[in-house]
Amino acid sequence: MPSSPELPLAYRLIRGALRVVLLLFFRRIEVTGLEHVPATGGGILVSWHPNGLVDPALIIGRCPRQVVFGARHGLFAWPGLGWLLRRVGTVPIYRAVDQGADEAARREANARSLDALAGRVAQGSFSSLFPEGESHDAPHPVELKTGAARLFYRALELLPPGAPPPVIVPVGLHYDAKDAFRSSALVTFHPPLELPPALLAPPAPDEAPEAARERGRALTAEVERVLHVVVLATEDWPLHRMLHRGRALMRAERAARAGRAPGPADIVELSLGFARARQAYLERRRTDPERTAELRRRVEWYDEDLRSLGLEDHELDRDPRLLSRWLGAIILLQFLLVFLLLPPILVVGFAVNLPAAALLWAVARLAARKRKDEATVKILVGALLFPLTWLAAGLVGALGHQAVHAHFPNVPDHPLLAGLLVAALSAAGGAVAVRYRRLSRETLRALRVRLTRRSRDVAVERLRRERATLHDAVEELARGLTLPGAVASDGRIKPPAA
């Protein structure tokens, strides 16, 4: 595949900064399907919009091509955010429904925005749009606007002679806990849409307005159909949770029968397993609705019983480790830091970062209009708040060192070194505090599960038998279907071999 065009320095710097911020917020970011992004020529990336400004940040940070975005013009008024949007080449979009100007002016501004984006695409750039218009909390794409279709057809009109038409690449964005700190994300670039000739042809000069609108609606409907597939959409959250429970019980039962312990599923396997469960459910709901509805009820009852015990599927088979292999080392390290270094990293981390974390939580709650905006606010505010907190702690450390030196002249006079050390301890202490909190939760959960297993053996055994029965029923219902991924010997779902 030919190499992609060289990215401008400013874009590379900002994309690098975005990657750092995203890696601080997410524990893991996986990317698949990069081979589906053409190295040359123009194109449009289309995706759903479940997580505010995190969605475009992930696409900018992981797409190998420079991405020109169109964003609602009101976002350019946000302090700092407007500057960032302009530096990455974002084009302000003035929607016809926006208030504050007469209709003719709004539509004229909208046309200028469309021409600016379409011109870049026609010249070989990549743009990215979220056709839903606004972010949301639904487990499926909401009603799509025709903006992506209008952009595509305007770019076709502006193509230089002999240039290939732009491609439309669907992008799946998946989060295991979209507003949670240190969660995981998956960005999947899917093959470009294969459009029929009627939708791929450029608009005719004498095309009637209603015919143009009808073709735009047809292309929008095709984009919407594909997005429902690539984002693994479900009609509601109860079905979404039921399919995840089905995915988890199948994996745990396969591993138990194989006598293997595959470990936790990463987000790639999680999405692939969910895709299998979703495809099987939707197909069998169409061909055998009664058996499918009955099986769904049984999985939901199993889920309720499992939740009432506070257990996960794999915990029915063996006790979780009471102590992580790292917990002893962390406790020893904490002991040494507490008694040999003043102040210890953990104490500094809590003391310095806890007020900032509490402020960030409050700001996210107050500033986020919807739950899906909380991750955006946390990333934007946290990327500024925590470094400023560490610098402030370093400044206090330097000034405090000067005061100590004034009273105790034998103490070396190195305020800059003291300030840098306090700032570094503040940053490192924050990271240690986050990890220690997670390990503490895991240890308490392990203790609780052990006690639960000891006191409720009968209930656990019943759930283990029910899980086995449900596994066999799902296997029977899905027999004959071609499902994505491949089942490994330890129960995991892997991408099919190339």
C-alpha cells in the first residue's frame, strides 16, 4: 500500500498531545482495521457519537491520515477548545437549525461550511462526520442527519478531472465504560461502503432539487444501516446487558469445560464476543422468535441471581486470588515509603491529588449536560487541572524548603530540586493512588467472594448448572449460523485467522 501523505508538523504535535491525554484517561486503546483507510485520495469517516469530544479525539489520535473535522460552531467559543479545533483544521459548521441569525444567513453560512469541507475532501483529504449531529447516551445510533450525504455529493461536484471519488469509511467506537477513568476503548475502521452506481454518480447539473434530496436520503439510510452493524447497536439497554451476560456466560462455560483460565477479556475480544451474541440473537429472533424469547428470559433470570450474589460468571468455578501477586510488593513498598521517605509517595499522591480529583468530579457533574459529556469534561479539565496541581505542589515544596533551610542552615539549599521532587512525587503518587485503590477493591471483592462461596455453596452450584444448561441451549439455537470470530481452545473469542 502506498505511504500516506506527510502530516503537517502542527497536526502531528497536537495529535501526539491528544494521544498522551487519551492514554492517561484510558487504560487501553485498541485499534483495528487500519488497512481499510486508503493511503491516498479523499474520503469521509462516519461514526456514531456516544461520548462527546472523546469520539473525535480518538479518531484524530488513531487515524493514519490527517482528519479535517466539521464541528458545531458554538464549540469554537469554548476557551482553549476553540484554539485547539482551529489548529487541527476543524471547520465550523453553522447548522440551519441554529438560533441567533435569520434563516437566509444561517443557510448561507451552512453552505460555506459545506463547501470548505467538501473542497478539502475533493482535493484528497479525509474528513470525519458524526451524522447524528449531537452526542447521546443511547445504545444505538439515533436519527441521522443528511450532512454526510450532502458533503459526499458536494465533494463529487468539486472533484478535479480524473480524480477518484472519495470513499466513505464507517468507524466503530466502542467503550467498556465510556465515562470511567482508566477504562478501555476500541476504534475499528471498517471497509469503505460499496455504493450502487445510482448513489455513486455525481449530481447532474439539471438534477431536480427533490431528486437530489431523495438521493441524499437514500445514501443517509445506507450509512445508518451500516452504522447499526458496525457499532453493534441494540434497541435498548436491557437487551444490551442481556447480550453481554450471554457473551460472558458462554466464555466462562467454555473455559470451565476446557479446564483453562483464559483471564479477563480485553476490549477486542469483548466486542467480538458481543458481536457473536448480537448476531445470533437477531437472526434467531427473526427465524425462531418463541425459543429466542424464552432463552432471553432464562438468561435474564440467571443474570439477576448472579447479581444478587455479587458474582461474575467465571467466579462460579474457582476462588479468585485472595492476594494479587503484586499486592505484597505494593504493601512492602508502601511500608518503606511511609517510614523511610517523608512524605511517602502514596500519602503525597492522596494529599495533592484528592482535592483536584474531587473538584474534577464536581465540575464534570455540573458542566456535563448529559452523562455522555462527563468523559469529555474530565479529559479537558483534567488535562489542565492535574498538571497545574503538580506544579503548584512543586512550588509549595520549593518555598517550604526555603523556609526549612532558613531555620536549619545545615539542610542543603536546593529549593529547585526540592520543588521538582515534590512535583514528581505528586504525579507519581496520583498514579500509585489510582492503582492502589483498584487493588484494594479487588482484594475486598476476593474476600467477599470467598465468603459468599463458603456460605452459599448450594446457590453457586445451582448457578453453575444453569450456566451449563444455558450454554448448551445457546449452542443449539445458534447451530448453523456463521458468526464472527473463532473460538479458541481456552474459551476465548479471537479474530479469524487471516
